Amino acid sequence: MKPEEYLNKDHIEQDSKQETLMILENQIAAILGELSTLDQNNPKYQTLDQQFNELIKQKRNLIR
């Protein structure tokens, strides 16, 4: 593999990681916005809370 190809590959992987991170952060923000309008006794709250926790796990794994 040529040095240019290696460097380009790393750059593409980094861009992909950053893009995924941005998507996760947007999804987290959207869910937080919905959660803030719901009462904790609302059935939808539990579903959104589970989705929020799963997205946070994904974000932590991506950052590592």
C-alpha cells in the first residue's frame, strides 16, 4: 500500500467516525427534547428513555 493510500484511508475512517458521532448526538438531542415534554408516567417516556440510554452507549463506544 502506498503512503498516500494509507493516509487517505485513515482520513476516510476518521470522517466516518465523526459523521456517526454527529448523527448520534442529533438523535440524542431529539430524544431529550421529546423527553422534556413528557410526564414520566407516560408509556412513551419509558421507550424514549431506553432509546436514549442505548444511544449514549453507542456514543461512548464510538469515542473509545
